[in-house]
Amino acid sequence: MALSPTFTLRDLARMNPVAALPLLDVRVPEVYERLDDVSAHDFLHSIRFPEAAHHLAFEVFSRSFFADPRRLSAAEMVLMFHIYFLGSAEGLLFDVPDEPFPAALWEPLADYLRGHGVDVRTGARVETVEPAEDGGFVVATDTTERRHDTTVLALDTEGLGSLVARSPRLADAGWRERITRLRAAPPFLVSRLWLDRPVAADRPGFLGTSGYGTLDNVSVLERWEGESARWASRTGGSVVELHAYALPERAVRDVEQKRLVEQLHRVYPETRAATVVDERHEWRADCPLFPVGGYRDRPTVRTSDPALVVAGDLVRTDLPVALMERAATSGFLAANALLERWGVRGQTLWTVPDRGRSAALRGLARLG
Ligand SMILES: Cc1cc2nc3c(=O)[nH]c(=O)nc-3n(C[C@H](O)[C@H](O)[C@H](O)COP(=O)(O)OP(=O)(O)OC[C@H]3O[C@@H](n4cnc5c(N)ncnc54)[C@H](O)[C@@H]3O)c2cc1C
């Protein structure tokens, strides 16, 4: 705060410090008991957080959950605040693969797994998972049926909901009912543009934006990704990616795509003169929504069936993690839970501290 031009002393004096105390000692799951029934918007309003800092510090989180702050649980946003700002001395580190994901991560990982005898079948949609007569599960796609001792369900919200609806004997009725109540966040758009000329030399690899219509961030891919860097050095152009999260359900695609490019022209005016030599627009709506009061319905890693576990960003864990880190962490927790059956110790997990970092601030938070 001391270093940021966004926080003035006058702004700070206007804040409601008592309402802000929960930010100082974030613990899981207590933060959900305290703040899951409040929206991110109402929580910020109660703190009287400075308007400009609001955009800087909170709206960006809220939108990175693909949700409007009025619909997002305050607990989820406060947890993010802890992970990013107050939970660790190290702060936030951005890391990205230096080649496209398939080349940098997925293909080498699949090769590694195959080397251990794993049958990787990413193109197959699972239709049903049913408990087998002799224990374990029968996992069916539209062409095959296979029996497995254990199952990890690691699907997006829609995929999990429809799979469970088609698999009426999984776990127990209460669990299945809660799964069907989970909802996906609104649609989002990722536009990648190949420009015939470069953006200005001082443009960063990633820029988060707020107040530019639906535009949430701009990446200049040749700054950090090999494939784009090779294209840019061959052609003299730039590869730019624009993200717009939490778009209206009935958004008109062409219109939104055009608007997003117009916002790029405002943020980086030199792009106005550029010709778009190629473009890709990805529309999806497969991120989980963390609505006000939704925590209770989210599945935990373990289910009532010890051989059936759940992983993914939508899973509740008792660790301060979110987004991709929650997907990966819950994946390890799921694997660890299954390995217990064979008496094998699983993966040790590291997270940022699971409480406020400073004893003095924790003491202050207890006063609230
Ligand atoms: C544009 C964008 C930017 C992001 N940026 C960041 C970031 O900077 N940092 C960060 O931490 N997170 C980020 N995220 C969020 C991150 O991508 C997610 O948190 C993460 O991918 C969640 O992983 P998951 O395994 O839970 O679900 P997913 O990645 O959605 O995987 C679920 C998989 O299940 C498959 N599936 C569904 N139904 C079936 C079925 N019946 N049979 C077989 N397979 C099925 C789907 O095809 C999908 O591959 C971003 C997300 C987006 C969209």
C-alpha cells in the first residue's frame, strides 16, 4: 500500500477497518463459514475500499474466477487475497510454459505416463461410471467398457454433473444431489491475433486491465512463448492474446470479438495501424462458478465410497489454494487418498501458510 499510487492516505482513512479484519487472518475452512454467504461486491462495499484500488486489487480476482463480483462468494475472493498478498512473504510469481501447453506439458507428461504402462485415452468421453459387482467400477465410453479398482472424477462442472446424472449408483444420493446443483461460470472469450507489425518494444508480456470494457488482460506472446517468438522474428509481427471473462450469457459473438479488439486499440494505440493476418476466437463456459452460499454443495476429495475420489478446481480442500493450483492440489490429495488402500505414502503437499502470516495481524483479526 505504501508503494502504490492507487492508495492515498485519504482513501485509507475512509476505510472501515473492522470490516476489513477478516483479510488479516484467512484460514480454510473458517473463511467459508464466515464469508460464504456474502457476495464479493457486498464485502468490498462494507470495507469502503478505495474505488481505484478496488479495480486494482479485487475486481481482477473476482473476474479471474470468471464471475461478476455480485455473484461471487466473498470467501473465495478473500482466500485469493490471502494467497496473493498477505499469505506469504514472497508475493505473487507468474510462471508460464515457454512453448504451447501440448509441447511443454501435456505430451511429455503423457509420454512419461505411457513409460509406466499407463493407457492414456484423452479423446474418449466417459458416458457412465458404475460400481462393479466384485468391487471397483465399470467405466464406459461409447465404444468400450473397462473395470478399474478405483476412480478419480476430474471433470469440469458440466461434465461432472452430466456424468453423475447418467451414473445413478455412484456414491450416495445426497452427494449426487449436491453435484447436480453445481453451476458453471458465465462464458468467456480468448482471442488470439497475429498482427503484421509489432507492439511497442516496452509492452510487457502480460498486462491485467480493468475499466476497459470486457477486456481483462492482454498478453504479448512473443515475449515468453517460443512458437510465437519464432513467428514474430520471421515476419516482424506480434502475437497478441486478449481475455474477456464473465461475458453475458447471450453475448453476440461477433460483436464481443470486435469490442475486445477495440479495447486493445485503446490500451496499445499502435495496434490501430496493424493488420490482423490471422485470428482465433475461443468461446467456452467450462469454469466452475463459486456462488454466494455455494461452498456447502461443492464435493470434497473423498466421497462415501473409499474407492471413488474427486479432483479439480471445483473441489473443496482444507488448503488455501485456488484455480489451477486447486486442481493440481486436489489431484494429489485424490491420489494420496487412493494410495492409502495399498499402504503407499503419497505426495507431500506445500502451500502458502494456512493462516495470517503475522501474529500481530492475527491478533488484530480476532478483535473483529
Ligand atoms: C482463459 C483462462 C485463463 C486461465 N488462467 C489461469 C491462470 O493464470 N492461473 C490459474 O491458476 N488458473 C487459470 N485458469 C484456470 C485453470 O485453467 C483451471 O483452474 C483449471 O484448468 C481447472 O482444472 P480442472 O482439472 O479442474 O478442470 P478442466 O481443466 O476444465 O479439466 C476438466 C476436463 O474434463 C474433461 N471432461 C469433461 N467431461 C468429460 C467426460 N464425460 N469424459 C471425459 N472427459 C471429460 C474436459 O474435456 C476437460 O478436459 C484459467 C482458465 C482459463 C479458461
